[in-house]
Amino acid sequence: DGGITQSPKYLFRKEGQNVTLSCEQNLNHDAMYWYRQDPGQGLRLIYYSQIVNDFQKGDIAEGYSVSREKKESFPLTVTSAQKNPTAFYLCATQYRRATNEKLFFGSGTQLSVL
Amino acid sequence: KQEVTQIPAALSVPEGENLVLNCSFTDSAIYNLQWFRQDPGKGLTSLLLIQSSQREQTSGRLNASLDKSSGRSTLYIAASQPGDSATYLCAVSYYGGSNYKLTFGKGTLLTVNP
């Protein structure tokens, strides 16, 4: 069963806590992305990675961190420095970045603050 | 800076109607334009990708057109069905500054009434 798996589906964060969102893919895609979606807003890019052990900041990277130790995995950590973390987080993959290839998305993680 | 606008923000139609969703972008120097569908609380599903050299793409009851010179794309849905109810987003990929970028519109919420 090929695809992108995001977990958990729902996540709650306490004040001052770091939380990590998981994104795993078995599509053998090189490029992976993290987007944030707020109600009534377009998607905003947090971080992206084109190859293993390399990643770049997107438009709203402050308060977030990522790692890309394996091709299949691109976890996102929401740190305590992110003061407004409540949002829907989407992971996406692409065969190669900057090509005419479709973007594939996971089913998302809803993060809320307790 | 590339801006992507989708009009209308919401649309309600009776079942069986043909309808058009609009997407406009400010910078015509694009690689491609993608149309996505998003169901409530879910990730995005790619519907159609139109490369900058193409004028349109078709898949089943969906037809997307691209007019780069005027900065516009339309998604035509024929014989709409209640199952078509979802939010439809367009996204434009382009070369911004020193990097490949992808900008999303805020989406059109479509409701097809039985």
C-alpha cells in the first residue's frame, strides 16, 4: 500500500512543550515538504528537503525544526518557541523538486494547544 | 511576489449543473499550475497539473485550462454531483528570487446540493 502516512491524526500541546509530527512515505520520492494550513488561508511552507541530510527553511520556519536522516522520513518538531501552533499540518512529497511532477499529500495532523 | 487568488470563495449549486472555478496569478513566469481537491479534515488530492507549455488538461468530468498571458486558470466540472462537494485549491510553481517556489490560493468551497 503506497503512500504518505502522517501521525498522529490529532495532537495536543501543553505550554512550553515540544511536540513531533511524523511523516513517512514509501513512494521513493526525493522531495518532502511540510505545510501549515490555517482556516480560510492558503498553505504556507514551513520546511522542505530535496535529499537525505539536507533541508531548507520555507516561508514560516521560525519555531519549527526538521530532520531528514532517511529518505522515507521527514519529522517536524513544533518547539515551544512557536507561539501560535494551532493549525492543520500537511506533509507532501514530490518525485523531484522543481519539476513538472505532481505533489502528493498525507492526510494531515491537527495540532491544538491545551 | 507571486499572489494566487481564487474566486469565488464559496459556491453552491444544484446537482447536475456545469460549473467553473477560477484561479488567477500575478506573475506569468510559471512552471506549472496544479488543481487540488481537499475534503474536510483531510489532505489534498492532486486533480490536474498543467505545464506552462500546455493550454489544458482533462480528466473525466474535469477540464482545466491555462492562459499564462492573462494569469488565469479555470477548472470546469461537468454534470456536478454531491460527491464533488469539497474545497478546490490551485497552486502555481515558479522561480522566485533564487529558488523554486509553490504558492497556493485559499481555495473555493464547493457545495453540490442533491
